[in-house]
Amino acid sequence: MKHKYARIIIDNSASKLDKLFTYILGEELLEITQVGMRVVVPFGHGNKLIKGLIIEIVDEIKENYKFKKIIDVLDDKPIISKNLIELGIWIKEEYISTYLEAFQPILPPGDYKQVNSFIEIISKDYKSNIIEEEKIIQYLKKYGIVLLDNLKKDLNILNINKHIKNLENLNIIETTIDIKTSITKKKQKCAALCEGFSLSEIESIVGERAFKQLEIVRLLYGNGEMTLEDIMMSLDTSLSTIKALEAKNVIYILEKVINREAVKREIAKYKKHKLNLEQNQVFQRIMKNVNSNSVHREFLVHGITGSGKTEVYLQIVEQMLYKDKDTIILVPEISLTPQTIDRFVGRFGSNVAVLHSKLSQGERFDEWRKIKEGKVKIVVGARSAVFAPFKDLGLIIIDEEHESTYKSSQNPKYQTVEVARKRIEMEDAFLILGTATPSLETYNKALKGEVELLELNKRANQLNLPEVVLIDMREELKDGNKSIFSQTLYEEMSNTLNKGKQIILFLNKRGFSSFISCRNCGYVVKCKSCEISMTYYKHIHKLRCHYCGETEEVPHICPECNSKYIKYFGVGTEQIEEMVKEAFPNAKISRMDSDSTTKKGSYENILQSMKKEETDILIGTQMISKGLDFENVSLVGIIAADTTLNLPDYRAPEKSFQLITQVSGRSGRGKEHGKVILQTYNPDHYSIVHAKDQDYIGFFNSEIILRKEFLYPPFINLMNILIYGKNKFNVGKLSKEIYNIIGREIYYIYENDYKNHIIGPNPAPIEKIKDNYRYQIILKLSDESIGNFKKLVKRVCIYNEYNLNIKDIKISIDINPVNIL
């Protein structure tokens, strides 16, 4: 008997089952089974039926076991392509994750076990000579859209998949997939006039006394097909009145499939702009490589803020459409997505899908399905959109490529830029990285010729960059100014508001104040679960932990010394908002941070208010620091430039430079020259000095020397092994054991220098989060040795080949982390 073998990922998260299982693919399933389909298989001693995903189909295998057979195939078509399967396997190895974790971002949104195949008839006049196919047709005529599983069970036809495939090839039936939460596609009931009647004939049938029915008839005659909801709202009528018309056979009611639209607002057309000389040079250089199918496939567009990078992207995407190629555009923050959507949907209309975390599961699934079915050629989204299931990918654009949000914080802890590089390599596509402040790693690659460097050094509106005024807050304090606003910032805000211009105030700290402390004994209120100071929120008059979300009442006396001198210190965006309201009572103020934007659509509402100039002052955290383009903003105030600089992280100077440069770039994007007031207690730090002058090259040259001296990326790879659990002693003991095992191998390779290549085990900078004590071991590894250490760490930490006591302890592995807190 003819058969093949399928390698399958089974739906079980146990680490010991993290491998491919082999099953016989019987003759009856051969013709209709492909890689990327889900199947039902018997698993374990009890042959429990479980779902799995086919990763590979082979003719022969070396193993000599008694194999079980695949029972059924759940899908009519693969839910993921061979290329995406290959990408998932690469992610598993690259980021030390399990199969299930690696495939989670690649599979359809939500739980892939809840994805169902649906089937419906689309040509009801067809009659088949094949008995089995005719049974399928009659069943679908009777029941409409049905679950493929139900059709198979009810008809019990031998080799039914083969007959379904044939009918689909003849365009008699259509199969699709949807999530379990909507057992059928989302539908709306509509009404339309029956054909073959004139308006006067219909009016005669209805009768002159049926006033409401006549109104409905005339409405439908003027508008054509309408939803029942719209008819009832327009005419203040009832469903029974519409049904009465249906009974008279003058109208018919039908169900129409509707998509859960991700973009629910009207978007104006975004006109095409003529590229200036610099923009055109970048455009031509990239298109020359694309048109010649060059081996140079990656570009860094290093363009100052306001240099018009987005217009270059838009015109390159337009060229990709002419070539019938698909494009993925990634933005780092959900707050940037509405503006990017405005531009791409405004230019390319319904050819754009949107993927980001603020969509409901149903909306995300519908957008994903549009991409999968080839109904759109462009997707705009955040990090996970890099996995968009395009069939003919030609281009990936990663805007603000330096942003830390492109690194996943959940397993698999992938770096989006690296995944994009792998994907364009697999699909012969091109990659554009765009930013005013490239990551050191990317710029270093460009200097080495691994990435083609293209520069935009002038603003698209021909104006100069905004003037940056550096304010030493130590001097303000000496002069008696204890306010968070320097005298200069206050005066500039007054002048700007008087001119009818808008202001952005930036502080990378949300909440009302940073912490609550006792001035008598120094006690700081910390989260009991996280050992981190809690932030005070005035609008709820509570303390909240930014790591676990726990809230506490505000103490009125110190729990340590019973002193009454306990109060809040430091400031957050909520307090800034209150102070600005006091200083400028007539100004219209909005705040944008992760607390004020929890409601769906809140980002869009705040941005639209700024765009329409209904807001005078926008206060926010880093989500306002990049990409936003408001022509009427002429002043940016950076309240405390040192916030990021003081973090215990080797990337702190780079992050500070990027934030200051990016937020400064929000000023002066219209016709009027902009100004930035930069307040700091550390005016001589090289990251602040270079950010003031928008001097990326100067900053890069200063920072790269330190990275080389202290052995940090891009000169080495980091691996952070985080061990955490409820019992501090057990966590510390296991950390030491892991350190000893890996340390032996480090010593073997790096010998006398081994202590510079393994750091720890130490308590993490944030030692306790959510009642878990955290220890970390940091490895510094060369490109040549990192592969072997990944295998070793996997054996030690995931497969536990050394039989360590890991009960109630978890281990997280992060390759080249964006922070080590």
C-alpha cells in the first residue's frame, strides 16, 4: 500500500515533547495533504486524539518503529506556507525556544486549535454526476455555511477530502478558515427590491394604505440594496414591516458576509509629493537594486527627523505594486500606527491590511485572512506583522529600526530586524531600515558594507532642524527656581500659546510622582511582590506598581518610624499635566502615555485632536517621541533628559541620545522654525551634548569606543540567562549550578579571559518581580562560539540533561537582550 510519512508538531507544551513526531500518511490522505496543514493524530499510550501541525512530508525514514497513522486532515489548504515553516524552525534554533513557542507568532492570530475550516456552496445551479459530490452539494444547499468537521461527520463519505477538493477546483464550493469564537462568518442581513417590477407596479402590490411599507420600497428604489439595520434607523420602522414586504414578494432578504474592519474611520486621500533631490537619490538607488535583482538587498536610510523618509517608502511601495509584489511596513509603537495607516491607506486604499495588538481577536483574524487570501498587497503593523502570510513578498520596511519594542519580551524572544533579514533571504525580497538614530549594531554593519547606507541630511520642507536650548537645572535651583519648569521653558510656552502654535512636553515617566518616601528615616514605599518603588497616581489616590499592576493605599504615617513626614517625590506625566493646567488654565491639554491610552481608539482620538489643532499642549512619554508629524508644533520641552541616562544598563547612553533626538524632531515640521528646550542635571554628558546638536556621528564615535573597551555589542553577543522562582535560596543555588556547568565550557574556550565572558550569578538589577526572586548569568560570546553555547544552554536549561533540581523554578534565555534589568 502506498503511503508517506509526516513529521508533526503536537499540541503539547511539555519540554520533553518538544520534538517532531512521525506518523504514517495513508494513501487515502496523500492527495489532499500538504505541509502546513493541521491533522488529528492518536498520541501516547492511551491513543488520545490530539491536534498537530505538519512540518515535513517524507517518502522514507531511517527509524524502525511501529508508527501510528494520521486519522484526519483538518484543513483544505495549508494554514502556513513552507517558507514560514522554515522561518519558524530557524527562530526555534536562533532564540532557544520550543517548537510551539517559535510557531506561535506565525500561526493565525489567537489559538490555532480554535481555527476551524468552513465550507459553503457558491454555485447552486451545478449538478454533479458523481454521487458523493452531489450529496455534498445538496447538504450545503440545505445548511448554508457549515463546519468542515460537521459535513464530514454527517455525510460519512469515503475519501470525502478528494471530492471536496474537486468541487473547489471547479469553483462550485468555497472553503475558508475562521476562529472558533465566530462559528460562522460575521454576516449582516440586507434587503433589496425583487427584479422584474417597475416602481409603480410594486407600489400597487403594496397598497396605498401601507405607508411605512411604501417608504421602504421608495428608499430601496433610490439606494439599492441596504442593511435591515440602516432601513430601520433611516425610517424609524420595524423588522415586522420589512418582513411584511418580503411576504408580498416585492423585496427579498439576504445575508451578506462582512469583515470586522480594523480601520473604522474615514481616511482622506494622501496625495503624492514630488521627491526632492536627496529623496530622489535614495529612491533611485534602492529601485536600481530592486530592478536589477541585486545581491545587495538591505538598506539603511539614515535620515534626520523631518527628512521625508515616509514619502520615499510610499513611492517604493508603489513600484512594488507595479511589480505585483507584497510589502510589509513595520512601526515600533502602537501610537505610530494610526498616522502610518493614514498615509498608506490614504495612498493605497483598500489594498492595505493592518495588524497590531489593539485590534480584537476577530479583527486581527480578518486582517490576517485578507493577507493570506491575497486580497491585499500591503500590511502596516507592529512587530508581529513581520510574519504576515504573503505569498509573494518583495519588500519589508522597518521604520525607526532602533526601537527596543522590535525585540519580543515573550518567548520566542526574537529581534524583528533579524527575523526580517532571514525572511528576505528566504524570499528574495528587500529590506529597508529607516531612522534618524540608527542602533549602533546597524550603523556598524553599514560602515562595514554589510548594509548599504543611504542618507537624508536635509528636512523635506527645506527648513533647518529646530534650535535646541540646553538648560542646566542645577543653575535654576541655585537661582531659587524649584519648579520642574525652567524660566526659559515657561516663557517659551507662553510665547508659543500666544502665537496660536502647539507644544509637546516630554517626560519618560508616567503617573503623578516617581515614589513616596519618608523624609525622616528615608523609607520608600515598595511593591510587596516586586521590591520596586511604587508610583503615586493622584486621580485614583493610590500607589501602583508598574511591573505587576498591584495597587496600595497611600500611607499617611511612615510604617517604619511613624513619622508624618511621608510624601511623594519626583514627577510623572500626570503631575506635569496638573502643573500645566495651573500655569496655563486656558490651554487645551492632552496626555498620552500607557495609562491614558488603555481604551480602544484612544491613540487615534488624541492624535486626531492634535492634527485638528484642538489640543494646545500634548504631554507624553516615549510614545510621543518619534514619527509624529504635526505642522503646528513649534515648541518641544524635554522636562528631564536624564531619566533614561540613569538606568543601570549599558545601552542607557544610546537610548538617551535616541529619545532626545527623536522628541526634538517633533518641533518645527511646518513652515515656522522650531525650538526645543532641553532640561538636564547632566549637561556635559556626551549623549546629551551630541543629542543637542543632532550629531549622530559624534555620538556613535564616542559610544563605539566604550562598547569595544568593555566588550559589549556590536563586538560581542550577549546571552542573558534569568533564573527565577518564589524561593530565594533555591533560585540562588540553581543559578550557581548552572554557572559552574557553563563556566567550565567558557573557561575551556576563553581560558585566562573567561571571567570577562561570564558574569554572575548575581541578583538581577530588579531583584524581585511578582513574588519571584530573580538571578541572572550573562554570557559574552563571539560569533564563532555562540552556536555551541546555544546548544549547551538548551541541554542544561531546557532539556535538563544534568538533572538539576528545577522544581518550581523557571529559566528565561534572551539572546542579545535590549536591556538587562
